[in-house]
Amino acid sequence: MPTDEGLALHEHATACPVDGPFLEVGSYCGKSAIYLGSAARDSDRLLFALDHHRGSEENQAGWEWHEPDLVDTQVGRMDTLPTFRRTIFDAGLEGTVVALVGDSPRVAASWETPLALLFIDGGHGTEPAHLDYEGWTPKLISGGTLLIHDVFPDPADGGRPPYEIYLRALDDGFIEFATTGSLRALQKP
């Protein structure tokens, strides 16, 4: 999360025009949760931070973004939850940021609380990205803010699925109101 995109997350969350909690899909180690969580705290809201904490496909061994120090040696798998929890503690956001540990489509299927803001930055594979979009955008209140990270119109710059769900949002009537780097900000009709 580049600093300019993180500051834009904070700005969009602070300016969110409807009441309700925020939810981010894909928390990893908590950097985006600091930006969103501080805005949530300042507006007396909650940020639900959803992640399975086993790393996306690009975080696994052998891939470009693998971080071996985040592997739980006891089970031999990625585990970003301890780092995430420490990040939130160090930022003083434990009272505002609620960690949800689980599979995004399964949690979305059981979720009933309307959301004022949704930030999608989960798995960047085709199936995970589209399932995040399909599962969570119906939970967003009309007038709410949808933020999508890692949107690259040029395939040479990054993966396609975040760009594909951004195009789906436009097709579904979401109105784009800001772009910062690879971050797109849209309002639900």
C-alpha cells in the first residue's frame, strides 16, 4: 500500500457520506486497516477487517511476494494474524478495528449488517476477486463507498481480476469519483 493510496483510503473513509460500519476484504498485516481504522475511529464507526490470514496466491512460497518470516513453522503455512494484531495494537485501534478471520465468500453469505464503506483488496486471482465483489457489494448501502485496490488498466502493470471487478462495478451503475494510483473510489447508486 503506497502512502498516497493509504492517505486516499483515509480521506475517502473520512468523507463517507452514509452511516454504518466499514469492511475491508484482505487485511494482510494491517497497513490498510490503520488508514481505514483511524478514519473509522474519528467518526465513531467500526472497521471489520476480514482475512483468512494464510496469504493470497502471490504470497505463497515460490511466488514474487512471499515473505518467509510470515510462515508459521509449526504448521508450515502463512499466518499474518499475529502481525496484523500487533499492527492494530501498536496503532491504538483495538477498540475500532474488529478482526474477522475466515473465508470471504462464507462470511459474506452470513453477513447481514449494511455497510457504509467496502474496501476490496483480497485475493487477486479471478475466482477470489469476483467472489469478493459478488458477495460483498450487495451489503453496501446506496450512497456508500466502494474502494478497489490494485486496479491496473494496462495488463503489463498488474493482474487483471481487480480491474475486471472495477469494470463490473461501473457496469452495475457505481459512479467513480476518484483515482489515486491503483486505488479506485466509487459510489453505489
